[in-house]
Amino acid sequence: MYNNKIMKKYIISFLALATVLSSCNDFEDINKNPFAVDIDKAEPEYFLNNSILGAQQDPNIAERVFVLYWKTAARQHLTTGIAGGTYDDSWTVEYWKGISEWLNNANAAIEIANEKKAIGQGKPYYDNLIQVSRIWRAYLMSEFSDNFGPQPLQAFKGMNPGFNSEKEVYYFILHELKDAVAKMNVNQAVPDNPNAYDMVYGFNWGKWVKYANSMRMRVAMRISEVDPVKAKAEFEEAAGSNMLISTSDDNFKVKEDKGWNPLSGVMSREWNSQILSATLNNMYIGLGGVKSTDQLPAAQHTAVKPSDYIGIRYDEQFSTMTNDPSAGYWLDGLPNKIDPRAYKTFYIPGDLTNPIYSLYPTYTNQATTNYGDLTFANGSKVTINTVNTWNTTTIGNWGVKGQRNGLRGVIGCMPALGKQYREGNNFRIFFASWETYFLMAEAALKGWAVPMGDEAAYNKGIQDSFTYNGVSQFYGQYIMSTDYNRDGTSVSYSHTAEPGTSHSMNYKDPVSGNVMTVDIKYPVNTIYKNGSFKNDKLTKIITQKYIANMPWLPLESWSDHRRLGLPFFENPAIETPLVNLPNLTSGNYMTNSILNFPQRLRYPSTFRNTDQVGYDKAVQLLGGSDAVLTPLWWAKH
């Protein structure tokens, strides 16, 4: 493969995910700008490092993929975008280019290590480095298929690539993770190369093994709805290894940076408002039964409202054409009870002394402008003071009502993501201990043979998430709570009583000021068990997993919703039609359907335009059109 001890690094084209091909002629035929690296000087760890570094996503990719695709599809913030079925090919072109290069570098690390061993230049740690590179490559392959679907496996076998089905891809990933672990020598000394660098685990081989086993559990669970026998076998074997990400010290995380480079914070672009979503808000409010007055300074206690008060009804300025149970109301204060992680993740408007209060965008005074106007149909206006209030709105098309609303999606008027996630001072988490436990809880609930019972694993996942968010003092009270949130879900694992169809709440009329009573219906999640359950154990597990994964793991949260229909996602508002969600109409907006939620990313035009044969094969394997709304293999309810 390497003439004259020269390794030509294949800069991957948009044609396919080919990596190191079978001959130098292949390189020269396909690559217009190959460059040479002296095999004597090349070290495989450099390529592994470059792969991990690139996958942190520089701001060009992160804003488009992590924020505007993943976080939006996962309903982690208030943006319609792909959640309304829209799609930007130019964003996907950049991501395709990036993930191709990251995969290429991971594969190059393996190829170079093997080549140097073959020519007598091997080092003791190369075998382990090959396994680490395979583990990391497996993650990247899962990221690729979780977004697009079919991908080529031959690219990782030294051949020109042809596309493979998603089933083949996930089976390959599972095998790679298992085999890499089996071949890892955890007692091997770390590289003696002074320039070697592992930004994740510092060449702690045992932690890479834990990551591989936990990743294997994730991927096994991904296919559990369509291939339960394979999923069960793979999951049980990985879970029984006793080598899992089980503490925060084991978490797969990478230190962020400021500025503009691959380590820049993935949520650091100031113009992305990242306001609290209605999805999260309905989960947060009431969940766990912890009072706001027990969480906030005394100065804010007067803003806390009674638990049976939903706010002021502004039906001329807020859309109600959605199954969002909070739609149409503005809470002129703070909720009586709320999940303790909410105030640690999102700041309260006007709470300027709060250490997480973000002044983004710093080139305006918007974050400290805590008021806005609502206009009535008769032309009159009311200015709303948003200090110490807690609200969000439903995504979608609000038509005329949106034009009358000066609060919707406005920084300074609604809770937004805390600055600890925005300024490049944090660690980006790819896999955390809480996910191991929530996966274990789901597996145990299915009756699979795993080391922990479902309730113990569920509570441990919550505990680890509470520790991460600095709210451990509420953990004991929280896990015993039988209070329902706006979705009709409680925390206590043994409390599976359904909440009923509605609950009585008080609201204020904006004109008369009179307090009135209304029955607020709990939403019916018709894509999960036909809407029969709001408070069963699986709903609890996925609700807690979703909250714990906020904000680092939006792709995983999106994948859970695609796989299960959990947690509850409200339909976008439909005051006027959403052309990219044609199923959703003024006649069915109270009913959920997988046709109302994005299922994948389309392949980029550069792939389609330059490799029609490969593109046609990929779409054939997809089993549907190359569209945002085409479900992936493992997500077909």
C-alpha cells in the first residue's frame, strides 16, 4: 500500500466515505491534492488526536449541526428550524465534509499503526492505540448513521466504498466495540512519545474500555425496537463486563476553548438565543415537587405563584393551535414547584446577579432589556415586565398572533441557557455515567439480565445528574415525589398512577383582571403506546434521561424520541400551515404523529451530484425518499 515508505493521507471527497484505499494509484486517481507524510515520522496517535479534535466541531459546524440541527430536533431550545421540517443543504455539506475527515483520520491511525508494525517500526502501545481508534471510529460511525442512515462499511476495509444498510452498520459497530475491548491490554504502558496526546482519557486504557462497553449498550438499545434479540444479547454482554462508565471520573468529555477553533464551545455563538423550549418547560414544571422558594434567594420568593395558577391568558397574542398544555398563558411570576435542574440550566429573566446569567449577545443590551409589548386585536398594547418570570412558547407558525407578540423568543424576556454552557469554559460531554444507568434501567425494565434493577439504576441516574448540576440536596425529596409535571409524569418510580385527563388551574383575564378557573388537559402522546400512558416506568426513565442529557447530548435525546416517541414533544403551532410538515393541519394538531417530527438529515447535494450510483444505493437502503421525514431503520414505530 505504501511505496517508498510514503503514506498518502486521503483527503476524503464528497463522493463517499472512502478512507485509505487499496493502492497509491487509487489515491492519485481520486484525490486532486494529496500530500505525502513520511511513514518514518508519522505517528498513529497524531491522526487519532486530529480525529477527536475535529469531531469537537468548530463554530462553522457546531452552530449548524449541534445547535441548529441536533438541539432543535431534540427540542432543547426554542427554534422551529428542522423541528418544523426545514433543512439547509449548505449546513449538511459542511458536516459531511467534517465527519468524513474525522472518520478518515481515525482509520488512518489504524492503518499507520499496522503499517509501521509491518515494517518493523512498531511500538509497544500500538496494539492498544489501534483498539482505541476502532472504539472512536465506532462512535463516529454511529453519529453518521444516527443522522443520515446507510453508510459504507468497505471504506474501513481498504476498498472503494459501496453503501451498506443501517442494520449492517450497527452490527459492524457492535462487533468493533466488542472486539476492540477483547484485544485491549489495560496494563500496557502509555506512549513514551512526548508529543503524544489523548485529550479524552490521557491514554488510560481502562477508561477507553469502559467507554466502549457503555457505547455498546447505547448502540444495542438503539436497535432494540426492531431487533430485540440482537439488542438483548449485545447489551447483556456489555453490561455484565463490570467495566462501564459508572462514575463522573469515567465520563467521556473534552475540554472546551474560547475563540474559533475545533475546541470552541459548541454552544458559544452569541446570536443563538437558546431559549427554554416548551418541551423542557412542560417537563420541568412541577416535576419532583421541590418548591421554588426552597431553591431561590428570599428576594425572589414574592414572585413565586401558587401551584394551581397557570398565568394570564393572552389568547390574542399566543397560539393555542398546538397540543402544548401550557399554550395561551403567560406566567407573571415563577412556578411554585420545578425540577431543581431548571434554574441551574436556564437563567431567570432579569436575575442579573445570578452567576449563570448570560449577557449574550454582548453586542446589544437585549439580555438586560427585560420587558416587551403585547398588542391586542383592537390595536391597544400592554408592556410586560419579564423580570422574575418563567415562560416559553411553542415553536411553529404563529401567523398574526406572532406579529402581536413582542415576547416570543426574545432574549431578556424568557429563560435562556446559562453562560456556563456558552463561554468555552466547560467540558463537552459525549457520554456520562447517568446515561449508563438510564440505559441499565430501560434494559432491566425489559427483563434483560443486567447487574442492576430498574429502580436502582433509574435513581442512580438521577443522582448522578443532580450531582453534576449541584442540586444533590434535593435528591432524597425528589425521587419520592408523586407530583405530576405538565405532561402528567411524576418522579417516584413506583408511582405509576395515571394523572387523569385534566387538572383544574386558575388564570387571570388580561382585560378584567378577574381570576377564573380552567381545566388544563394533560397531553396525549399518541405516538407512544397509542397515548395510553403518561406516567409508566419507561416514560419516567426517558424523561429523566432527557433532562440529564440537557444540553450536551441532543443527538441522543433526538434518537430516543425517534426510537420510542418519548418524552412527549408538543406539535408545532399551526396558525398558518407549515409547508414542510404537511401532515400537521388545523384539524389534527392535538394528535401526535411521527410525520410531525424530523427523522434524519438528508444526504448533501454534493454527494448526490457527484456520485449518483452511490446516492441511489444509499436511498434504496434507506427504504424511503431522501427526506427529513423518512424514519431510520431503528425508528420505524
